[in-house]
Amino acid sequence: MQNNILENIINKKIKKIELLKKSLSEETIKENILKNKNFFNFKTKIENNIKNDKISIIAEIKKASPSAGVIIENYDPVKIAEIYNKNNATCLSVLTEEDFFLGNLNHVCDIKQKINLPILCKDFFIDKFQVSLSKSYGADAILIILAGISENLSHQLYEEALKQNMSVIIEVHTVNEAKMALNFKEALIGINNRNLKTLETNINTTYEINNILVNHKGPIISESGIENKEQILQIKDKTKIKTFLIGESILKNIKKNEIFSVL
């Protein structure tokens, strides 16, 4: 199953969105967006840190993953968000995929009611419908995984997100995807150190792919497999990348309150 995990997730997501579109109108979604005034500029907050030579941590909130299984048994996303906020996280990444990561869009909404930080809706976007849907729950940014969809669809999602005044992270994990990502001028680009087919992580992926992205004007993010402060500083020194999306390593230590003290 591991070799086809991304395909399995995408196929299940397609069916779920088809059903959801039949039960939830775009008019209702628009009304919910208008009711929600608590939006932040995800990209600008990170860009401001870069200008001030500060490291940004996008701290991830998730109960489980296909690679790690259940990470936190007594999962309380709001409580985790509060801990991250106290430890100076720049932004939050909230896993909302329900079947493989045990997430929910309601977690974004719940966190937004308590914490004033920009939130990335971390999910598998395969339909423009999901963009406005995620914003209606309070998301400030979306993730587009180039490995999971066609180039045409990735541009449709990107344009829709910009139209909704949302930030976009274009996620890549190969050199070819990185070259494609350069077409998304207004996006942040995330280098995923995890191979989405084998689920193995390799920090060298950041070094290899960063060479393709050095001329991209937006922030570059190193994602996955980052275990400690020393790795963060090493990547920063070698690549000048100052933004990191970190999940499992801080989630596993959250009971010890050992969040990376690099901010």
C-alpha cells in the first residue's frame, strides 16, 4: 500500500468532495466566509521574518499520518495550538484530511477562535471547491501538492486561492516539480523531504532542490524529517532557507514541552 499511498488518498478525496458538493452549496460557503473576519496574511508574516533575518516555524498539528500512525492519542488541536503559540510559532499547519491523518476542517475553525496565528489548511486539494471551503472554516493558506494532480489543475487551484486572497504553498519533492513550481510566482514553495511514494525522508532533498529555486522571489520552506535545532541551523547556513514546516518531531515531544527554541 505504501507505494501507492498518495494515489489512495487522492482517490478517496475525489469521492468525498463529489458527495460534499451535492450537500453544500457555494452560496452557503460564501456566506460563511463573509461571517468570518479573522483572517491573516500567511505569506506576509513569513516574509517579514525573512526581512528581519528571523527563522519561521510553521508548526504542524495532526493526530496521525500514514508514516507514523497515531502520533497523539488524546488529540486536542486547540491545546496543541496554544502550546505552539506560547513557543513563538510563526504560523500553524493543520491537517484536515480525515481518513489517513484523522483530521477535520472543524479543527481550523476551533483553533482560529482561540489563537491569532495564520493557518495553513494541510489537505489534498483536487477541486477548486475546496479552496473556498477551507477559507470558510478560517484557513489563510492552502497546500498544492504537484505530485498528486495535473499541472492544469494545480494552476486552477492556485488562481482560485489568489482570488480568495489566500496564500499558497506549492509543494515539491523532485527536481522536475521544482522547475514547474517556478511558474507560481506569488507562491511559497515547500520542499518536502519525504518521498510521497515510499514515505522515506531525506534532508538532502532540500539541498538538491533548493539549487533549482534560488531565484524564486517568494519564501522557500523545508518540510518533513527535521528532528532538532541543529538541523534547522545547518539548513539555514547551507541554503539561506529560513522557513521550516515541522510536525512529528515536535508533536512527539509536546508532552515534555520541548518545542525547538530557535525563535
